[in-house]
Amino acid sequence: MLRVLSNLPLPSGTHAVKTFGDYRPFSASGPWKPEYERRALGDILPLIPQAEKPDVLICSSPEYLPIPCDVAAFPGIRILLITDWNMCLRFLPEVCGLFDYCFIDWPGYRLLCRAGVANVHHQPMFGHDPAIFRMQEGQRNLDVSFCGNLNAGLHRERNRLLARLGKWGAARNIHLGQAFGQDYVAILARSRLVFNYSIRGEANMRLYEAMACGAVPLVEAGNQEVPILFQPDRHYFPYHPQHLEARLESLLADPARIEAVSREAVAAVAAHTKARQIQSLLDFAGRDRPARPNPGWALPPAEVGSADAPAPGIPRTGASAGYGSAPVSAGKALVKMRVLGAAYTLAEAISELQARDRDLPGLAAESLPAALLELLEGNPRDTLAAVNALLERLLEGPGIPAPARALLHTRLHAARGQWQESLAWTERCLADLAAGGSDSPAAGPEAARYGFFLPPIGLGKGMNTDLNRAFREDLDSGSQRGYLGLLRAHALSARARALLSLNRLEEARECAEGIPKNRWVSLDPYLLLHEVHSRMDDRARLRELLPAWFAENPLDWTMWDKVAESLIRIDDRPSLIGFLEELLTLARHFLTPDQGEAIRARLRQERARA
């Protein structure tokens, strides 16, 4: 039996699992969320009784939860469980070097193998709790259901499909939206089919939970992991997004087929519980325990918190050789670990980086903008002065590729309202990209791939998602098209903004039309074109733009008012009425009753005017 110390509660199985929260610091009082508190192992381990000394340390969800800064010095088995790697992929090749075993879903496993990570292993990262998700008595009176996140930045493709489902099911008994706890379980128990569209091509939690409740999952045909674990048309139904409605009609016309697949799914998913998943990876790690130069369980005092020399487990040359050319120092790895955790604030990052040393010794130049980029999202703008100061200092250092340096200057000038200077730097950035993206081989895009040099100013809320998407695309293709395409799209957007601010409207429109649509969530070319066409009072182009803008993200209600106001401004009442009627079909599933009534009242008003 292994004794396990984990940052999160885990099913124990045959192993003894304790969490950070089981060992409360003497200073802690009142409400406490230990999984979000950034604690050092050097503070936790002395609180553990002799009989509970851990053999294994498990850190889960590094994309959201903080990792102890001294994790590399833990003398037992170190395990990293990576779930939402789409939020932190570009940092993982180096962070994985701090652990003995890294477990991840099949799509993530393929990508990290391509990045040269040697200690990564495939493990389905989700399962179900059979005490909660199980067959229940009652009628299955929902043809299709979906309960999940509607975040417009993370789930743009899925939201478009959900909007289509809402229109398709206007006359059917379906449920689309959010539900939690027993309400969620009850919806699964009433469902014949459960719509699913994974964010990474993984077997996600909804898949297991739906199957355990007897509802048959609908899985996108491009999913990579589900066919490894289950059989299509025996345990789940695959669908092609372009034929979703036709697939639903065909399946619902054959209820006996759905019932047969449901029975097979319930039997197959019984082996995929959360407890068995954890048991499986612990058994695997326990069979081949790594040798340690310092046996025992206490941390070597000299190595805890060291930022000058590589700590145990940190390779001197990164596992991601070729994806960031600098050796991995302890300081750089620590910064990246601390970036991977939502509890770490921008102010803390700036303070720590400055306190470490004014010249940041041991930190490659790439780590500073990467850390700031990750941390800036969601933080107040009053931190921009400190960010600008650090970025200006960064620009004085060597090794930044020409196009990234130019875009960095662009953002700094734009933040100050210096639009002419910003425009000049965007043109230089685009020229550098057109010429090959580099002014010397040593400073080329290869050394700056995956967003380490993209500046964290005005880049949009979804920039972290896009950087990791670019990394994923480049690993898949063996090219740099993703990263360089993202760089060019932001340069075009910055150039269009500068031209718009300088009232050079025709040039701004031409530039904005060159930004790829439906690709990067940190950019909204439709919004930019909307501003340009509105400034130019070009009603014909606005009339063409508005339906496409709505179709791109139909569940982003923050832009509904803009569409409605524009239709009123161009005096297109028929289109406005059609738009409001379409919103009503979505209101049934995605809005509150009060919001739906507001749309109905507005629709009655516009019909009366027409």
C-alpha cells in the first residue's frame, strides 16, 4: 500500500490518500481552501505524523491550482495529473521535468510525446462516481440534453452547435443549459441522448456520467480518445457536426437501437470509475519506483527554495529541446510552476520577480512575458504601469525575435495612446513576418515559439487559449504556422486599431478584413469591422456583417444589443424582427425567464412599429 499526499481529495482504493487540507497550518483560522493556497512542502511535511509519512506526492490540475515551489525536492514518487492541458500546454514540456510520472489524456499524450517529454503516460483522466451516477427508475422523457459550460471563449465551436440544437428542438422536449448536483443527475436519468463536444478530443467527464445513468452520449466524430476506450454505435453514437440534426432525427426514429446501446454502455462504463482510474496510475507508478539520492521523506534543507542551481528532477536541458532553446534553470521552472495556478496574482508575480533580482538572473528572457501574459488576464488595469515598466526593461535584453519585439513596442505605444508610433511598429512587425519572421537565425521564431514573447497588453481575454492552441497546431503539423499566424493576426488587429484611431477609415477596413475569422478567440474581427463600418456609416456592409457576427457566436449575449442597435440604426426593421425571433428560440434554453420576457416585449414593440 502506498501512502499518498495530494493537493486534491482523491478516491483512495487500496492506497491511503491524504490531502494538503488534512494538515492545517497553525496560523490558519476561519474558512480555508487549502487547494488554492500556495503552500511549500517544507511547511506541510513537518505537520504529518510519523505513521502517515507519504511515499507519493500527487499534484492535480496544474492549470488551475498552485504547485508547491519545492516540489522537485520531494524524495518520494512525484506524480502530475494534467486535466485541462489546453490552458497550459506551452508550459508543460518543462514543468513535466519536475515530476517522475505525468499522466494525461490521449490527445495530450500525443502532443507531449511530440514535444520530447519522456515521462508522460496516457491515462484517462475522468470517470464517474457509481454512488451518484447510476440507473434510476423513471421515464426518459428528454430526447436530448446538455448540461455544461457556455463560456464563449473556451467553447465557441460547441456553442454554435448548441444554438443549432436549440433551433432544431424548438418543438421537442430537450434540455440545454447548466445544471448542478442532483438536478444534473436527474436530467441525465431522464435523457435518451446526451450531446457532447469535447474541448480537447478527450473522453470527458460528461461521457462517463451520461453512460452510467443510461443515457447514450453523442460524441463528435473527430474525438481521439473515446474510440480507444469504447466502441462507436455500441457504447456511444458518433456524429459529424455538419450533419448533427439529421443524425439526431435518424437515432430518435429508432428507440430500440438507443435502448440497446444504453444497456451496453452501462455495462462497459462500470470499469471506468474515478477510483479505478486513480488506482490504475498509482499501481503503475508503484511498480517502478525511481531511485532517489536522498532516501526518506524529509526535504533536504539546502535544496528547498533554491533558485540558483537546478533542483532534483529539473533537467539541465529541457525535455522540450527545440521548443525553447535555453536550459531549464530552477528559477525559470519555479516561475512557470507559479504561473500554473489561478491563485497567483499579477502583483505577487511582479513583486517576486523584482525581489529575486533586478536583472532576473537565471531566468531566460522568455519567462517574464510568459508569466505576465498568463497572470494579466482578469486583473485590474491599475497594474499596467508595473507591467509596462517590466516590459520596457525586457526590451533592452537580447534574444527577442524582431516581429515579437515590434509587436511589443506596438502595444506599449497603444497603451499610451501614441497611435502614430504604434502604427509604425505594426508595419515593421508585419514586414518582419513577411520577410521570414527574424532578423537573425539565433533570434528567429524557433527560439520564441508558443507565445513566450507575445506581450501581455491588450491582447484579449482569450489569449492564453490561443497561445496553447497555436502550440497544439504546431506540434501536430511540425511547423510554426500556428504561432506565426497568431502573431500576424494580432499585428493586423493592432494596425487596424491604430488606423481607426487616426481616422484613416478605408485603410482600417482593408486591414480588419484581412484578420482571420472564426479562428482566434482573443480577437474579434467582427467587432472591429462593426466599429469601422459604423464610423463610415456604411449601411450595406453592416447589413452583411451582422448576421455573420451573430452566427459566429450565437450564445454570446454581450453582443446581442450591438446587433440590435445596429439594425435600428440602419433602419432594417424586418431583419431586427427576424433577429429577435431567433433570440427567442435560444431564450428557452439559455436565458432566464425574465430575460426571455424582455425579448418578447421588445419583439412585440418592433412588430407594432413595423
